[in-house]
Amino acid sequence: RTLKMGKKSGQEGMNAKLALVMKSGKALLGYKQTLKALRTGKSKLVFVSNNLRPLQKSEVEYYAMLARTSVHYYNGNNVQMGTACGRHHRVSTLAITDAGDSDILKEGESA
């Protein structure tokens, strides 16, 4: 067995950045809180899991477009996104209001 040392895969890097945001920044978890943050203009970046229902997904995208907030489509389901946030429950949407020490906002704009 050989271990490859080097750059992390994109998903692992995003999980690390999400964990850093949860530790040092401010984020709102869940569909209702995400929509509320988008309506009030407090959200800077929105994460959407890949198994969010299509109607809810389009609603989040619409509010994000009105609020001029970028949407990042997380490459995993809501269980994996909850685990990446350090929670023991499912998280389908996530709104970042303060990135803290993470550079995730720059990553979200390029993705």
C-alpha cells in the first residue's frame, strides 16, 4: 500500500474549510434559517447539498440571486454535509454569515 502525500482532493479541502467556518466563523444551518439570512441580506455564501428537494433548491437559488449571494453545490448528501459541519444530524442547506479564519468565501466565488 502506498500513501500519496500532497494536495487534498477538492471535497476533503472543502470539508476542512467548512469545519474551520463552524469553529471560528458564523453559519446558519437549515433551510428556514438559510432563507431568513438571504432575505435579510446577512448571508455571504450558501451551501446546498445534492439531495435537497428540487422545489426548495430553486427557492434557495432564487433568494440567493435576489440577494446577490453565491451558491455552492456541495458534492455530497445532507448526511455528509452535516458530518462536515461537525454535527450529528443532517444539514441540507447552510448559510455562512461570517467566514472567520477560513478563506471559504474566495473558494465559493471561484466554484
